[in-house]
Amino acid sequence: MPEQQLTFIHISDTHISPDAEYGKHHTPHSTYDGAKALVKAVNALPFNVDFILHTGDVVYDPIPEAYMTAHDILSQLARPVYYLSGNHDSGADLQRVLLGRTEIVDPFYYTFDANGFQIVGLDSNGPAEVPRGNVIAQQLEWLDAICSAHDDRPLVVAVHHNALPVGSPWLDDYMRITNGEALHQILLKAKDRLRGVFFGHVHQNIQMLQDGILYTSAASSWNQFNSWHGSSETVADGENPGFNVVSITASQTFIRRWNFQVE
Ligand SMILES: [Fe+2]
């Protein structure tokens, strides 16, 4: 019997606009062209995946027209996409336009099963000064029940914002989940089955291990930033856009970084 395995693509921060030129003030390419190139690169991968995880900031501004454009582009992805709502998103329009739902949930958090793995998607857009995040108490209680349950399934958690400090003031003071430590304490209850916490928002690849829990972010399909210990300003990184290919077995988590060029 082959070992139980889950493979998914982690994409993030597409910031799609109906204006095909939007975003060129930050990078040589627009968010529109970056998202189109992302879809092309993911669809060209020479292997199958179970699904695609988009950790939020799907659009540049939370207006319905932006989601129509996002739908035009992202519906070309050859595998199902699971979305999180970021601080640039409207959770309601995301559900209506991208998922075709008429019954809207707010906040937008959920869990599902894939290949015997449990996936949890959180909504970190609780009350906080943007672009900081917050996970409201009702959702933490829901997550606590999941993390305290007797469940053998390997667990994957996804959240838009960065949860824990990494020693970089612009990420920790300006961008972070204000109650990330409370979130971390709940996740520790499921440490033995938690295979990773996947986030976006920071437009860069960061891997951080704390108390045995792996936190890992993916690049944006638009512009990348950089950070280091002590960095207090948002600094552009000239790196190409990208995404991560994540493979998880019952005992290991592999994250492979892929970059692509925008023509
Ligand atoms: Fe964000």
C-alpha cells in the first residue's frame, strides 16, 4: 500500500484588479499579468495535485468587479481551489463570485477532508487595525474543539495573516495577528497531528518553527518583499513571483518553492 499522501499548491496574494495595468507601480508586471502567469505555471506542472490553496488577498480591493476578473483568471486552474479571505478581500463577494454560493458565511472559516487529511481554513480578518489581523473568540472556540478532539487524521491549517513574531518589526508590529499567541496555544493541542500552518500576506517565503509547529508562507504572484531580524520598513525584493508545492505524508511535510517569470 502506498503511504498516505496529500499534495497541494500553495498560492497567495494575487491582488487581481479589473484594470489589467494595475500594480505596475510596484513591479514591472501588473497583478493581472502575474495571476495569468501563475495559472499557466501551475497548469504546466508535470504531476497531479489534490487541490490548490489560495491563502487570501485574491483581489486588490474588495469590489465585485475585481472578483469577476479573478473568476475569469483563476477558474482556468485545472484543480479545485480553496480560498481564504485576506485583508484586501470581501469574504461575501469571494463566496458569491468565486464559489457561486448564495448562502454566505461571515466570518468565512471552514474544514474539509482530503485523502484522509483534515484541512482547516481560518478567517483572520477580525477587529484589528489593518493590515493587522485578528481571529475572533467564536472561531478560536471552534478551532479549540477541533484541536482537542480525538482525531487521527493529519491536520493542515491555513490562515491569511502571519501569527507569531519573527523578530522583524514591520511583520510583527504592522502585519501580524494581534492574538496570534492565543491561536498558537490552541494549535499546540493538536501538535502531534499538525503538519503545518500555511499563510500569506507577507509576500515572501518564510519558514518558522515554534514549539514543534511549522509556520510557512508562499510568495505572491505580484510583488515580493523582504524581511530580516530588526527590519522596520517594507522593502521590495526583486525576486520573481512564485508558489509552493506541498507534499505531506503521515510523518513528513515537504515544501518545494517554484518561481516563474511574467512575460
Ligand atoms: Fe494581506
